[in-house]
Amino acid sequence: MKKIEAIIRVSKFQEVKDALHAIDIDFFSYYDTVGVGNEKKRKGSYRGTSGDTEFISRRTLTIVVRDINLKKTVDCLLKSAYTGEIGDGKIFVSPIEESYRIRTKESGDDSMYNKE
């Protein structure tokens, strides 16, 4: 199993979510996150309000998949989160040693998806 952490633009979240559902990746966690990127600090203006663009709002998705689903999930993220502009995000992949379903005590791949 692999854990995928994808940091994406908030504006791309719905498109990414729909694309993941289309390839049968139906469960993931997400949270809003703020970070700094490679861009230099600059002043920005939106609807007449000025502010720093030093901190970038993003959304982080955490997805655990079976090894056989890794490539299609990463490819899906690369395609659906893409704008071609600086700041599209990052994808990190880590190994997962084990997983457990608390309710049934199942482990490994059996704990990943409902059979009901």
C-alpha cells in the first residue's frame, strides 16, 4: 500500500475530487493548508484590497491506495490538478506498512475497501 499526499490549488479541488471518483478512488481525507513556495514575496491586489502573497492557501489530500492503484491515482492527480502555472502543487508518495479496519479487525488490503 502507498500513501499519497497531494498539495493542490483550492480552486482545483472539485475537479480533482470528481476525477478521483471517476477512477473509483472514493475515500480520501483533505484539509486546508497554508505554506510558502519558491515565489518571492510580493504585494497583490484583489477587488481593491492589497495584501501580501507570501502565504499560499492550498488544500492537502491524503489518499491510501493499493500498490496496483498507485500509478492511475498519481496520473489522475497530475492531470486534474494541472494549470501549467507556478504553484500547481506537489505530490508525495510514501509506503504504508500496514492498515487495520477497527470495526472488523481486518488488516492489509482487506481493510481498505468495503465488501458489503
